[in-house]
Amino acid sequence: MKITTPTLINTKSNALKYWALLLFFIVNHFTGQAQDSIMVTNHLIDVQLKNQIFRYPVNYTGQHIKDFTFTEVSYEYQKNEFARKQIANEINSYQFLAQGYYTTRSKWNLFGNLSLKKTDEKDLGWVLSDDRSEEQEVILPHYFYVPRKANWTNQEYKISGGLSKDITNHISIAAKLHYNTGKYTRNLDPRPEIISRKIGGELQLGYQLKENHKIFALADYSRSDKDFSYKYKDTHSNVEGNPDTYLRFNTGYGRIINYFKSNYYNSTRFLYKENQNKMGLGYNFSTKNSKFTVIYYNQKSDNNFYSDVFDNPDNERLTIKTTTNHAELFALHKWDKKEIKTTLKFDKSKAQNYDLKNNGYNYKNSLNAISWLSAVSQKTGSHIDYLFGLDVLYQKNQYNDIMATNDIEINSLNTGIFGSRDFSFGKSKLNSTVSFNMYFPLPSKLEYYDTSGGTDAAFLNEVIIHDYVVSTTNYFAPALRLEYSYPIKNNKTVVFFTNLKEKIALKKQNDYNAIINTNTTYWIQCGVQLNY
């Protein structure tokens, strides 16, 4: 068959230990700031600058940044209608966020982030890993699955922190650490329980060539592992006669094999392990009113799957090797009460999945993306007079399952405009932010040869074709954010906010008769912030 489209553990206790570490970073009795010249808010108007400060702190060691702390508690409900297959029908999320930046009297810059999140997913099928296809066209090509839908309960804890300083008149340093852990549980046969851990760090070194000009380098290393286990309460469900509950393994997105047991005493525990490192160079130009940063880095990662919980090389079955090249440009200029910020990014990656048992590659992909974000704004004090912006993302991605002869190419253009303004009412104010995004599928293709002889085409029909049709369908995504803020004592501000977002399917750009749900997908979020 050929199908061708010619066109258009105990994770909680670990998190508490690292919460204590974050508090160490942001204790405010260390602070002693003088002549603050950069004020960062927890608002869209400063998101580009704040990202630069936290990602490349070595460039801001000589800048006077006003101390800040943002804390937030929120609830989000997501109803997925028009969506890819490997995502829950409904998602309820409860989240606590904290972020801080402080400068000590000895000129050390300390910063950190904390995220605690609990998620309840309803009716999720076709995947038994912690990967989801909401924001990615194809998830990792080696995981267990059953078609039958079930509910999941997930917990995620993320913490990061760092410090930076000018060591001499010419040399500056920055160091960052991060630790993520999570627990993901499906509440039905089979009952996978996934414990994930990731820890890593990054060093940045800068050298001041002369006034306003700095070059810098960075090196990053991280390691992660996932202890994956499952158990059928009803073993009679795991037979080929029950295709909705029979456990299968995806080894290349389209090529499916039957369940294989762990080598460790025939248990049902498996291990994913990933090592990742990157090296980069950059240049920064900075004056009182202008900033310009350009950076390039190369990142390599090995994601290995073991058929038991121990990473014994004899039990390694599959490995994905990924190489990513990233280039980025950031520019900011201020004049009068106005400022313009722009960020341009280019990402190019290649990955191959190697099957050690069959001694050959069975999957590869090539992902390419160019994104551009630009905004012009004017502020009078803390009042946002106006903000206008443009967001563009072009992607050209290809996925190829060599063994199943599956070749998918998805090209797309996502464009958006957004605006924001404050309305003052005495001490309080209301901010309104609106955005309008339009997704355009560009000429793409799907070619697939069914190597099962038609005996196991469910994954092709229910996932591959379905997701391809969704990815090649136009959609419109409007969004609205409202923030009501009120200053209280001790320079603190309370902010109540709500986010509303929709994804509305429009015209399909392919010739498939596959039936997809084109009802509107929507998100509703509400929460409260404390900013000081």
C-alpha cells in the first residue's frame, strides 16, 4: 500500500530539598542595590529581555537590574477537540511558580526559578510514555502503547538557580544548575508508573574586549533517566485477541513490534537514559539604551532505551542520537519612553534511532525552524501606553521510518500579531492583551508502505494519518489575557489574571478522507500573582 499526498520513588521529598536551595538564592537580606537601570516586570512587555537575563546571565553582570520576585498560583482547564491523537481529551492543571533575581552587596547576581505542577489527564490513548504530541508533530519513536484510553495523574517539579559576577574588569562568569523530577501514572490496565529525573549545569565565561563589547562562551551538560514500569491487573487483557489492550512497542513511529519482556527476572521495568551536552560562543554589545546579542551553540544528545532498570550495556536495545545547531540574535533599543525588542532564532537538528538488536537504523528525522519575535512599546512609568508585536514561525520537518518505509514531510508557517495596553483606575490598573495567530500548512507529503500485510494497520490509520491531517489543516488561534493589579504595602503588587485561548480548525490542505474532530480546542486559565 502506498499513500501519497502531492500537495497542499519519592519525587516530592526531592523537590522540597531543592526548594530550600532556591530560597538560599533569593533571600532578600543579601540584597544591596544601587542605581537600578533595568526594571523587569512579569509581563509580556519584558518577556524577551527576561529570557535573555536568565539564559545568558554572563552578559548582564555589569548591568544594574532591579531586584524582583514573582510568585504565582494558577489553575488551567484544557479541552482538546481539534488536536493530534496522543494527547488527552481533557487536562486539568494546578501550578505554583516562583522566580527571583537579586544582587548582593558584593555584586553577586543570584537568580532562580521554581515550578510545582499537578496534572490530571482524561482519556489519553495510544501512548504509555510521558511524551505528548500537543506541541510536537511526532513524539520519540520508541515507547509502549495501547489504543485504549485512560486517565493519568502526573506531578512535575522543576527548580533552577544560578549566579553571575564580574571577576575582574575584563572577566565575568556565570553558573547555572537545574533539577527536574516527575511522576506519571496511568490509572488503568496497563498501569505504567514513570519516575523521571534530570540534573544538569551550565558554565558561562565572558571577556570584555573594550567598553560595550564582550565575547562569551558556554558549556552545558545534563543527564536524565526514566524508570518505566507497568503491570496488568488483568493479565487476560494482554493478548492479541484484545487489540485495544494488547501491549505493543513502537520502534520507528510506523513499525510496531509485539511486547518484549524485561531481562531482569522477567520483570516489567525498563530504563530510558539521556546524556546531553552543548558548547557555544557569542558576542554582546551593550550601551545605556541599546543591547545586541548574537550566539551560536551545538548540542548533542544520546537517548538510550534499556530492557531492564539497570543501564547494563548488554541490555541496551535502542538509541537516538540527536545533533542540534542553534543560532540566535537579540536586539533592544530605547528612546524617549519607547523601546523595540526583537529576537530571531534558527534551529536545525538531525536525529537517528539505532536498533542494536537488528544492527541498523530504523528511524531518522530532520527538524528545521526559523522564528522571529518583535515588539514595539511605550511606557509612562509603570503604565503601558501601548504594545504591538509580531510573531512568525516557519518549520520544515521530515520524519522517516526506514523499516516501515514511512516518509512524512510537514511544512508550515505560523504567524501572529499581539497588542497590550493598561487602563488605570487610581492606584489599580487593568491590563488587556490580545493576540491572533494563524497557522498555514505549506505543501507537505505522506508516503507509507504497510509492512504488516494489512494485519496491523491500526496505528497507521488512527495515529499517523490522523496526525498528518491535523498538522496539514489551517487553524486560527485567538487569545485574550486580562490582568487586574493593585499595589499593597512594602512595594508589593497583587495581580489577578485570566487567560482565554482557542484553536479553531479551518480548511484542510490534503486529499485524505480521514475523519478528524474539528470542533474548537480551548484553554481557560486563572490565577493570582504576588510581585515585588
